[in-house]
Amino acid sequence: MKPLVIDSTLTQAGGMFYPTGHVFALFPDEGCVRQVAAELEALPNTGETAYARPEIILQDLVRTEGAAGGTLPTTGLEGEHLRRMGALARQGHHGLLITVSDAEADTQALANVLQAAGATAAFHYLSFRIANLLADASADATPQVAVA
């Protein structure tokens, strides 16, 4: 597991965090992140993982949404996901970016591993949508899929 570094491969043309072909998951503590990163090594269709402390999520990911001095504000659900990540990071949640080798692969096994490890949120970034991999209490207010 390497530290998360945001570069142009993980953003849209406008600079917003949108890591196509990846899953970004949030966990209540660093121990959960390390545990799941080790478990993912045995799971097919997953590749490298990158760790993000809460400060990095706020400083490097959430700022791309535009609310904290980023380039442009968003109107789509991408911004909603980033605001949710920011809210969780402010509560101390840590992040894990997971490369998914087959962007269209069935991610149920991955979702099961993440949920069992204590993930509080997980977003699968596909070419034209973001899939929320975990059902949660706010699911009624937040649509499950976003069009990019």
C-alpha cells in the first residue's frame, strides 16, 4: 500500500477527483484500512492500493470539488460524493483507493470484503457513472449511481 498522490490520472479534465477504474473506500480508522489492503491482495481483479489520511482527503480530494477554493463548483453527484467524503474525513475517517483491473467487473466480492472490514462508504468510479458499493442509512437521500 502506497500513499495516495493525486495526479491527472485520478482527475477529470477540470481537475475534479474522478479516478476511473478505481474504488475509493472510507474507514473509521487506519487499522481497518491496513487490514483490508492486506485482504485485497488475494482478491481477483484488484490491483494497487493507496492510503489517504483524513488530512489528505480534505486537502487533496475534497478541494477538487470547488467548495474549498478548487477550480469549479460542481452540479452533479460527483460533488455530492466528494462532500460526503469530506464530512467523513472531518470525523476522522481514512481512505483507500483500490485499482480495479476490469472496470466493468462484478464488484460484489470487493463490496463484501470492504463491508466486512468496516468500510463506511465505497464508490466505484466507472467511465460514465459512480456506483455506491455499500448500502447505508443515507441511501434514501443519496442516489446510488451518478452520471459523470
